[in-house]
Amino acid sequence: MTSSEIHTPPATAGESEPQQEPSGAVIAIPAGGGAFRGRYLDHAPGPVATARLLLELFGVRYRSREGLRRAAAELIYAHPGGWRHLGAATSKDREIRPRRAPAPVGACYCHQDDGTPSPAYIEAALAAHARAETAHLHGNASAASVLPPGTSAGPGHPALITRGSVPEGIDLIYLMYRDGLLIEVRDGAHPDSGRFTPAIVELPWGNEIDPVSVESAVAAVRARTPADIARAKVAEILTETADRLRAIPAHHDLVLHLLAGNSRFLSIPREHGPETALARAAGLHTSELPGHLHRLERGEQIQLLRQAASLLNPATHPAL
Ligand SMILES: [Zn+2]
């Protein structure tokens, strides 16, 4: 590093992030079947700034066909301690910017500025080596007996982070693919399972990002509740039923039969179920629904199903 560079990341100004948001995140590469291999990144000031930095990094440092492989080698495998920050800020420009090779890609927890391993990291590695030898002598050389106990990751804890071991307090994962970046967010509808849900389908390398759409997609996953998911599912069932009803020539009592068939794996209370939604859309009590459906023409039944879906989830099922 040159003397004009600042070692500690500057406070970010201008990004409209929620207060108190932990800045740590995980950067990762996919490992097949939904798995990933990741490292801790301490300075990750929100989805927009972090995504932008990663996109810029792939623009200036990992831009060839071999870009992803080189990113994996450098960002994931060469630095088991994880990252304080990626890129660097200068005294002229306090925003952290990506660096071209061969400058260091950022500041990690396992190496010092001159590239030699940090004393703390050497100590941890020596301890792991001693555990490996002991485990070998006892005929128990499994990884679990060698690696540090627990799934701790974060400042100073060398740890490969996988889907099953995302540390508490981290709610964003930046997955780097060959074609672009995918942001996964801790899903508000599954607060206890630690499930992460993709917020943005694709942020292709080489494109500008739209801050508003990134922020709103991330916020939407964070703010989801189990009721939101049930509502979306019921709306989907109503629409599927409308589609099937349109496709088959049959008696109109079939509406409820089809609804029941489509809902048989749905484990939500009846008062939140498709029949109740249908009755609500018709402005009736559920007990009046069968008679009402009997009086409707096929087209009117389909219309009612779509209307009920739209009331539940207008974003996915817009009103006709
Ligand atoms: Zn390192």
C-alpha cells in the first residue's frame, strides 16, 4: 500500500441504509446444488454500495473469461481469515474503490500489509496443525476434529462459511457467478430457520445497478412475514384453478373441487384459505359460496377466481 492510502475504511456517507444495520456480510462462490463457499467481509455497507464495489471489482480486476476462477482463488481460497474490506480508499477519494492486480485486492484478517501471514493467523494455524496431528495419532482425522469448534466466523475467525454456517447477525450474502452477482437476504418470513432468499435475480457484470430496485428488492425479502407467503400461495392456487377451469369443459360445481385439489398440501387455517378468499371477493359468507358459484357462468367463475387472487397479491396477479 502507498502512504496515501487509508487503512481503515471510511464512514460511508450518502447511502440511505437503515440505522444499526450490521455491516458484516458474506461473499461467496456457488458450489453446486444451491451450496456455496464463502468468507466473511467486515466492511459491507449495505447492498447497493457492496454490490457496486463487487461489480467494479469484476470490471477492473476479474474481467477475463477466467475472472470467476481468479476471483474464487483470491477472494475465497487464498484468505481463510476473511476480509476487513475490499478495495481501498485514498486521501483524495474517501470512497472505497476496487484495485487492479497486482495491488492487494483489499485488507484481510490473515495477512499483513506486506503479504506475510499475521501472527494471530499463524498461531491459529499452528493450533489447527497440532489438533490435526493429535487427531491423526488417535485415528480420528476428520475435519471436525481439526477445525475450530463451532461455526464462528467474523473478524479474526478463519472459517469457510457455507449455507449451513452463516453466522448470526449476517443477513446478506453476495454470490458471485460467472455472469453476475446474486444477493441473498435473510428471509423475514423464516426468521428462525436462517433461510436466505434471493432478492435480485441477476446483477450482470459490466452493467450499472439501479440503487432503488436493489434496495426495494432487499427490503421486500427482509420485511416478508409468514402471512405474506401464505397469501401469495393462495393467490397462486386461485389463479391456477381459474386456468384449469378455463381449459376443461365441465360442470361448474367443479370450482370447489379443483380448489380443494390444488390446496391439499396447503397447511394454513381455513379462514386464510382459498375458499374464504373466494367468498370475500364475492362479498359473501363461505357458506353461501357453493350456491353462488352454481349460479355463475364459467366466465364469471374464472373472473371471480382472478379477482380473489388479485385482492391477495396484486403485484403478481394484477386486476384485469
Ligand atoms: Zn489473508
